[in-house]
Amino acid sequence: MTRRALPVLAALALAACNADAYDNNDAELAVRQKAKEMCSCLFVMELTEQECAAWTRVSPNVAKATIDRKNQRVHAVALGFWAADARFDGRHGCVHD
């Protein structure tokens, strides 16, 4: 990471924490989207992990997913502060916890 990128990332993280804004800030939306879309791609569409990583990539790609295949769950983290989980439910597809 360059020295110029660090202040920009810090400013974005602080802006996303603004309590006077709306409840669903950009980082929260990004992490929830990553968890649910990765879960749907893997366990509903049954694509490969590589295909799903490409399908769920956004710019900037701030959310990273961890996959639990045994329990059919995806945990995503964005910018080290926000996290979300999605699990496969046979009746409803993938849902947030």
C-alpha cells in the first residue's frame, strides 16, 4: 500500500462511520452484499469458488469472504471493521444471519 493510499482509506472509513448519515453506510452494504452474493453463487448457483470470486468482485474490492462449505455459510469482512454472515437455507436460498 502506498503512503498516499493510507490517508484516503482512513478518510473513507471515517466517513462511513458518520452517525448522522443513514444506518446502511457503504462499507456495511458492501460486506452484506459480499456475504449474500458469494453464498448464493456457491450454494444456489453451484459455481466454483473462482467463478464466484470474480462474480462478486466490486471496485474497490473492500470485502473479503471466508467460506464454510460444511455448514454452507459465508462470512465477509470489509475494511476490518464491518462483518456479515449469510447461510444457505434450502427453502429461501441464502439469507443473512
